[in-house]
Amino acid sequence: MIPEVNDSAPDFTLLNTEGNKISLADFKEKQKVVLLFFPLAFSSVCTEELCFTRDNMKLYHAMNARVLAVSVDSFFALNAFKKAENLNFTLLSDFNKEVARSYNVLYEDYFGMKGVARRAVFVIGEDGIIRHREVLEDSGDLPDFKAVQQVLGTLS
């Protein structure tokens, strides 16, 4: 089942770049969450997307939103990526592909690689409900960040 707008966001627990467990439930009733799925660390479009997010963190902080970026890379690779690009938000490793599967954003075949996350964004309210969903078919496209910011602006 594909989680849709107005559905409860599937909860998860993943490892961050330091190997610590982070759960979506940690933010419920505290902060909105911008959940970004991206295919692979160090690839050109993913780097562009995450650097754009890095450069706009003041907007997310001003709207009481936490950015969680998820890929199927190991947390070791994500740690190196975070340091290389000076990323100022949480990267999470979905190495076993469970979260991408639960959000139905997994490519079956991505340039010959099996089980890579699609580029996608979900805005989750403090109540744990999905308020915005965008899943991109073409990994060369970027999410509509203006739409994300508009949705965040409507959530109290």
C-alpha cells in the first residue's frame, strides 16, 4: 500500500551517520518532518538536492521542521557524504530497504542495481499525518521544494 496524503506516516527506526537509532516517532507532537528519500550518496543530482536543502535550513527551522534524508547507502557511506558536503541535517541509512519499501519508493531496478530508493519527499505534520507526498519517476528530477515550503507554512 502506498502511503497517501492524510494517511498516518509509517513509523521507522534507522541508523544515522553516527550509528545511532533515530525513529520517526521521536518527532511526533514536537516537530514537522520533511522526509527526503534519495537514490545514492555522492551522485550528482542527489548532491544537488541535499546541498540545496542544506542551504535552506533556516526556512525549515523557522517552520519547526526537521529534515530527515534517507537512502539505501550504509551509514558509513552517508557519514562520508555528510562530511564531504557539510550537510547540516540528519541522514539515515535504510540499508535493508525496509523503510523505502514501507513508503513504496523503491526502484526494483535502477541502472542494474536492485532496490534503490526513488527520489521522493513526504511532509509529515506533528500529528504524524502525511500532508504532502511527491514521488518522482525520473531520478534526474528534483522535488518541488516550493510546494514543500508552502505545505509547511500551512501547518501550525
